[in-house]
Amino acid sequence: MCSSAVEANNSRLLVVDDDPELLLLLRDELSQQGLKCSSAACGSDALLMLRQERFDLVVLDWNLPDFDGTEICRRLRSSNDTTPVLMLTANDDVDDRVHALDLGVDDYLTKPFELKELHARVRAGLRRGQYASSERSKDSLSLGDLHIDLIERQVKRGDHALSLSRREFDLLAYLVKNKEVVQVRQQILESVWGAPFVGDPNTLDVYVGYLRRKIERPDQPALLQTVRGVGFIARCPAADPDLTKA
């Protein structure tokens, strides 16, 4: 087998195989190409890692000691996880390949394989994932574990769906769209309520209060923070003496 360079980037791969020698080979080979690789030797470990971490591609063996790779893919897709999956298998039956693709497998590589083909398919999988992510980002926003679906106008924090009024949603979407940038009060009012803003400026404080009661968690720092004398900022928590939840 001969190798072909995989373009170095910050992509994270999860390699899943119960053959320790092959698992080590795959992990070392892909890591040497500049990719960040984690590994698992069974389906249950792989699913746990996929729930806890974000990966850009899963290189997945079909036959695993607890359940097969198609079941892992089925569970991923049923939970709306769109991480690209490259399936590795010695099974070259057409019906099995069709079944795997129907369950959401993105690509299929039959053993034994050349490393240069593995590299090419990994590159293709990463490209597909990056394109899908860029398309989804046009329709959604996120801040830590807070996710906003701009099309369905739905908000989740972790797995918990939040019920927001129309104005609360618009305010949250505006702040998160401009996350990590301080937004002055008048700018927020005119952008969310309309320009020129006519009304009580304290309306903004009232709605920020509504949002905080719905989206914040008492055991974690605030996502919506006050910048004294200026306005508000949506940001992932970080120590800053000039920012406060109050």
C-alpha cells in the first residue's frame, strides 16, 4: 500500500474498529497526515464519544463486537446527527451496501484497500461535511450549547427545547448573530423593534430579563451579559470584570 497526503487541517476524526492492529494503523496513518484522530474499539464506546464530542468524520468498521456499524449509523441519523460516515468492510455484497447507504452511510470502502484510496475518501468525506455545515450555518445559529433554528424559529439549550415569544426570539437571534461583539442599547432597539425606536428604552432590559429566565442555567455563567453603560453581548462565558449578568 502506498500513501497519499491528506491536506492538514483542524478536522477531527473518530476511527472505530475492533482489530487493534488495523485501528492503530488507521489512527497513526491519518494522524501523520495532519488530522486529529480519536479511536474506539466497539460500538458503545463510539456512540458515547459521538454524544460527548464533535467529529468531522467517522471511519467506521462494519463488524464490531457489540453491534455492527450500520446500527451506529442508524442511531446517529435518528438523533439528527449528520456527521459523515465512511464505512470499512470486507463485505462486498451489493444489497448490503445499498442497505448501509439507505441507513445514512455516506461512503463505503471494501477491505483490503490502498491507503491512497482511504485518504481520497477521507478528503471527500470532510469536504461534504464542511459544505453541509456551511449550508446549515445559513439557517441556524449557536452559542455554546444554545442552538437557534432560524427557519423553524426554534431554540434549544442542549437537548431542552425553549419556548420563546416572537420578540424574545428576534432579540436572542440578533444578539447571537452578533456574538462576541458588544451591541449598544439603541442599536439593539432599532434592529429588533424597528427604527426609529419609539417607546420606553427599558423595554430592552425587560426582554433581556425574560430571555435570561428562559435560557440561562443557574449553575453556569451567563450567555447574555451586560456591558455597563453600553449595552449587551452574547458570548461564551469568560472571566471579565467589566461584564456582569445583572
